[in-house]
Amino acid sequence: MPPQQQYGGPPEYQGRGRGGPPQQGSRGGYSGGGHNGRGIGPLSGGPSRPQVPELHQATQVPHQPGVIPPQSTLPSEASSSSQPPESSQVVSSFNTLTIEEVSGPAQPIQPVPPSSKSVRFPLRPGKGSTGTKCMVKANHFFAELPDKDLHQYDVSITPEVTSRGVNRAVMEQLVKLYKETHLGKRLPAYDGRKSLYTAGPLPFLSKEFKIPLIDEDDGSGGQRREREFKVVIKLAARADLHHLGLFLQGRQADAPQEALQVLDIVLRELPTTRYCPVGRSFYSPDLGRRQPLGEGLESWRGFYQSIRPTQMGLSLNIDMSSTAFIEPLPVIEFVTQLLNRDVTSRPLSDADRVKIKKALRGVKVEVTHRGNMRRKYRISGLTSQATRELTFPVDERGTMKSVVEYFYETYGFSIQHTQWPCLQVGNQQRPNYLPMEVCKIVEGQRYSKRLNERQITALLKVTCQRPQERERDIMQTVEHNVYHNDPYAKEFGIKISERLASVEARILPAPWLKYHDTGREKDCLPQVGQWNMMNKKMVNGGTVNNWICINFSRNVQDSVARGFCYELAQMCYISGMAFNPEPVLPPLSARPDQVERVLKTRYHDAMTKVQPQGKELDLLIVILPDNNGSLYGDLKRICETDLGLVSQCCLTKHVFRMSKQYLANVALKINFKVGGRNTVLVDALSRRIPLVSDRPTIIFGADVTHPHPGEDSSPSIAAVVASQDWPEVTKYAGLVCAQAHRQELIQDLFKTWQDPVRGTVSGGMIKELLISFRRATGQKPKRIIFYRDGVSEGQFYQVLLYELDAIRKACASLEPNYQPPVTFVVVQKRHHTRLFANNHHDRNAVDKSGNILPGTVVDSKICHPTEFDFYLCSHAGIQGTSRPAHYHVLWDENKFTADGLQSLTNNLCYTYARCTRSVSIVPPAYYAHLAAFRARFYMEPETSDSGSMTSGAAAGGMGGGGPRSTRPPGANAAVRPLPALKENVKRVMFYC
């Protein structure tokens, strides 16, 4: 790929988001706020928005069989520079290709609107009817729409403070003092910042209040500081519930975002005073047992709450949740736990100091050496010197006194750990030193940095609940929150049902799967989302003629490694692959710290043997220690970006156990990595999949993974995969690229740059994948289905406008007027809707784990009032409560029916390469996630802490992370590009 700096990016545009507060720390889904509504109503006023880049509109030319259009030789038709030279010929041959067109008129391409104001997501094309009907319960509680006259007021508080807590305290005091008089007996709801809402007007348009606020008691018995705040409350607007009613009835396209926000704030007032709010959730030590997570952290239980517009009207979505808090320990004890050793025995190393500083920066502590006087401070850092060496000026003349002396003389406190650094509190100009032993961590501080493996495991254990328990806890939370007695809900006339919503669902049938005709079982119908490889052979077994094995595990002897490789080769052979039982060279044992040298030398030695026969090396088998730090990532980086070699890693524990099930699963992965296919849908072969089988169709999957909270500079990584076979649609080639930190729009879908010889050149991920589809199938895609993972609701508009435009341009750059119809579907896993069986004891309604059956689809009641979305639980539960995937169609030129898209999506979930189970999200999106995750290992070591990278998926789910940007970056967003994948690796599913 050309260096990123040359990419000028499109003109700036700003699509207005779908409203709601900025999504803190949510990778998508509903967890981070933003409602299901559109924030784009025809609002009066507001800045007019700049035009979006002209979206590429080419019209489809009627097809004339056998006519070859003139070949285009414009320089702009050249392909991406990351391709081998022959790809430019492929582009021209794109034009010479004729496809037998299905009779009937081609779908006319809808022009993409120039701004988000005119975008309308597709309406629901009716409800689905396929499958067995049943009832399920959802964790949505019906909320009656109030008929109050809502008013919004602007609040300004001076002196201005950044803390919402202080703002709330000021307003609480104001309501206490003036509710009965100046506020006309109204109880307002306050968002903690600039807005106040009331049910009916206040008896003034604008009024100023003087509010005294006394600091909290620090136990000193002395004079407490009193501050006076000036509060001005001024009428801003009337929030309109009438339009919200119309929207819920499906008579208006845009959700009145303001009205939803008001109701949300009203219902958050009470829990905000009772519990510790984090994003859209509330936590408290009283909501369930605290559990230690290790290294000074503990988990608190809590609940998520959000008001959503649905087909049944307004609904309150409530779910259980847990997160990490810092234990309220004395700092010395916290540090002991953090470092996991007796800290008094030996001095702190530099690494220890860094770890302590990272963990404690920004944490609030209270002092314990002054009896009841518990003043609170926020830690800004550690001193570089030991406590015994610290001095500070005690008067204007600059008389210095040591910290140790000062504490003894002033408080009669003798510091024990004088060799330790002090905590630095306050600002850098006037630092305040506090010895660690006089400080205790204040309770109720959420830990927002990244958790380690052990902490994640401990947290998952706490959050993992069987469906029945989770449902019971949700019901208890609703009872505990007594919404019918909530003074704010009463004031605003909001009534919340105390029963889970009962929803109609359907269970879609599993698809028949085709295996090879030479096996005893030629096809198979999965039962409850799973099946196995017994008596079956892969439908297309790959070939592994030349392979080698390298063993990095000290505990595995050469004879064990040899035996393991033999068994694995046998299993691959039995499963239907052509697999040479003998390696090119015998297994080699090596040290992990020599990984690069060993890989390159062994690869070179093997190639010296096979190259003279005109052959390639097909596979590297690697045996790794169970805890291998950065070894796995280094190995994948070297193999895939340097040597061009696919590899299969096996952990020591599996090498010793050598279970048949394990070997069979590894064989599935190896077959896909060397270009085989394990199984295909019977319906795909018999051309019976609606809107896929009738004409060449390419299915894309795309995802962006962001760095963990706390990693401020590392880039985000985008991955796009696309099917490379038709009609089977099971093999996917993948591409990855790095882009600006937390940028959600995929930058490299389409790009142009100046080449000194060829002039303007176009390329990018979509173009490259379209060309490789054409090369693999001999056909041009006549239809595009694009599954996009990881987009939160607030970003639907920007992602659709930017990425659909890129798809259009990529198609047009291959051939004028080439515009296959596109369906763009967002896949969300990070939401809080859970579905439960209507009767947990009905054996026919649940799987072994007590979850709803795989194939359960819901497209009514709890779904969007008018748009085309559905929940699909495509997998069988293993432990905990299954989370259905939510699919939302943002663009649909292929005119899918509800049954068509739901069945296609469910059937694809049975084609995942790595296991004989149906998976929880559609495989192309899953593969994109795997590819993006793999690419983190390709980054230069200083930007990736690859050692603990594997915890990414889970850690990302727990907590913070800043908001994600959807601003198309300009040319200044210079991100170091990832090393390019080798051509032969790109073509296969290396990321499996």
C-alpha cells in the first residue's frame, strides 16, 4: 500500500448522529447510550450542514449477452499498488466478462443521498413467517407514554465547576430551598450539566438564584468551607411528546431525540442519588456480593437501564451488569496486592514504580493520620525520591523541613516506610507530599483501565449467570427500583410495567450441510446448533505435501513432537485432506527468544529442499508453551508478512493430551488455511438461496477494533473480508489496515493517489477483494451484501454514508457504470437485550444450558417501530445467558424480504470454519473481527503490547475507552501502515 500520508481523504462532512449522549466506551450496540431514534428531526434552527462528498452514482447498463464493451485504458483504472503486476490486466478483463443475466429487469440503483438529512433507512418489508412459532420473554418493560407538558430549561452555574457531582449538589440544594415557592411545587429532573426538565411550566421565564453550598464534613470539627453559587434558570424549549407518539406508531420517520432524552434523564434521577453511575449503568456494593478480582480490584454488581422506542411503544431495557472498582484499601495494602509480594522485604524496582504510578494516578485517597479528619486528595503521581530524602519549604524565607520531621512534629506520627516514595497530590506547581502509609483509597471508584487475564476471568465468573438466575435478578432489580414510587417518575407521569415483555418469536430450521460423497455420511442436519465430523469427510480437502514443525516448548521432547505431528497428519487425512505423513525436515526444537532467527533459517532450509522441484512450503506446525507471552504474535507476524507461510500453533497441554476432538478441530482450521472447504450449504449447491444463488454474489464482512482504554496513541485496525467462491460462499479472503486512533470509519475501503508514472491510481480494500473474487470465480459480482460489525447507533449515518460511497467508487473504478446493488447490514453484539424461554422447565423450548434454542429470531414488539431490524440467536448456549445478535439494515437495493435476510443470516452461521457449531454472529463479520485482531500483532512492538494482546476481546467488553470518532480524517492523519500481507497468505483464511 502507498504511504498513508498521500491519502487526501474526502472533503470534510458532518452527518448528524442518531442523537443521545456521546457513546462512552461502547464498541457498538446499545450499551453506551444513544437511543434507537434518529437525532435528525426537522429541528428548527441549527447550522445547515455541509454537503457530503458527492456519492458516486452510476446507472446499471442493460446487459447484452456476448457483447464485449470496449476496453478502458484510462490511467485511473490501474489497480492498487499492493497488488502483483498482473492485476491491472484483471481490471481490463473485468470489462470483457459476460455473465448470463437472470431474466427480468435489473434492480435500478438508488442514488445515495448527498446528506444524512435525506437518508432514510429502509422500512421493514413486513414480518418474517418461516420457522416454528413460539413465545419468549425479553428484558424490556413497557413504559406508558406520559401526557405531560414537558419543558426544558437552560441552567448556568457560576463559578463553573467540571464536576457533575457538585452541580447536582447545587441543584439539589436549590430544589430543597425553593421547590414549594419559586419552583411552583414542581420537582425538576436535572442532567448534571446544562439542562433542567419539568412536567409543566415553572412560574417564570428566567430567574437567578443564590445557593450556598457547604463542603462535606471532613471530620476535623473545624469551620467547613462554604461556597456561594449563582444559578440562572431560563426557559429553553418545550419538549414535544406528541411527535414521539407519532414515531412509536410508525407515522413519523425520525425519533424525537429530545423527548427520549428527557424521559431517560427523569428515570435516571433516583438511581443516580442511590448508586454509583457509570455510563448507562448503576453500581453499588448493596446490589450483590463484592468479589475480589486480584491486584487491589473488586467487582461490584449493578444494572443497566435505558429507555428505547420499540414497536410496543416505549420500553425500559434493564439488564444485570458487573464492573471493576478499586478496593477501598490502605494504599500500602493496595500496593502489596498490586505487586503480589511482601513489599517491605526488598526495595521497589523501576518497573514496580511504573506499575504503581499507572494504577494510582487519578485515584482519590483520604488521610488517616488526623483522627476523624478525613480530608480527600487525588493522586497525581509518585515522588522520584524516597520519603526520607524529601524536604519542602515551611515558610516564606524558604526554611526547609524534611517530610519525616514534619509528620512527627505536627501529628506525632513516625513514618515507618521511609525508603518508599511519597504520593504526590494536588498540582505540579505546588505539590503536596503524603506518605503512602497515611492514605486509604476512597470507596466507590471505578477502575477504567485494562484488566489482566486473571481479572477478566474472575469478572466473567461473576457476570456469567444461567438464564433463569439472570431473569430472576432482573425482576428483583425492577422490584427493588420501585418505579411506581419513584417521585420523579410520578411527577412526570411515567408508568413502568413490572413484567417482562412477552414476545412472539420463531425458530428457524437448521440448514442441511454437504460433506464429501466418499464419506459414510454425505450430508448432515445439525441438531440444536451442533454436529460432528464422525463418518464425514471435508467437502473439499486441501493439500499439504510439504510441511515442517518447530517446537518452542521445553517440556515437549522430539519424540513427542514427532508423534503428535503424525497423529495430526492422520486426522487431516481421515477428515478428507491430502496430507503427506512425512515432514520436509524433522521437527526442530528451539528457544522462544530466537523465534525470528529460527523461523527464517528453518524456512530457508526447507525451501532449499522443495524449490528445485518447483514446489512451495504448504504449512508450518508450531508447538508453543502454554504461557507464551508475545511469542504467538511474533510468530504470526513473521510468517504472514515476511515469509508468506501459513502456520498452525498448538499448545503444549494439547500436545500431551492429544484428544481426538482437539485433533479434529485443528484439522478443520488447517484445511481452511490451505484453501480447502470443510462443508457447504446444500441449498447453495442446489442454487436455492434467495438473492444469492440466482446471480454471482459477494458477501463482505467488516470490523474495526480499537486499542484498549489507556492506550492513547496506538492506531485502530480495520479489517475487511469477502467471499471468494460462488455459489458456495464459504471461503473468505481478508485484508487489514491501520488507521487513526479510535477512528470508526474504514479509511482504506477506497483510495486514490498520484503515481509518478501512471498518474492517478485507485485502489483500496473493496477494489482488491472484488478483483480477487473475479479471479477466483471467473465472474463479476452482480450483488453485494455487506455485514458491518462494531457500529453503535450514534454512528449509523456517518458509517453508511462514508462506506457506501467507498463501495460505489470502488465498483466504478473497475468499470464505468459497474454498480451492483448493495445491501448494508450492521451487526451488533454489544447491546443489552436478552431473550428468555417462556417456560424454563419446558425441555423442548431450551437447549442444554437453559437458553433459547439456536435459530430463534424476533422481529416484532421489541424491535424498531418502522425500520428493518431483527434479533437472531443463531447459536446454542454453552454457559451463561446467550446474547442474541442484533441486525439492522441500513441500505437495501437487493430488496430482501424479512424471511430472506433472516434465513440467509442464520444459514451462514452454520458455515463457520473453526468448529462444528453454529456461531453467534454471521461468519464474515466474525472473520473480519479475527483478522483485525490478528493484525494487532503486526504492529511495531512499541505500539502494541502484544504479550497480553489476547485478552483484548474480553477486556474491551468490560469497561471504558473513549468515544470513537467518525470524522473523516484529513491528510494529516499519518498512521504508520501495517506491514503488507504476502500475496499467497491474502488468498486464504490465514486468520482462522
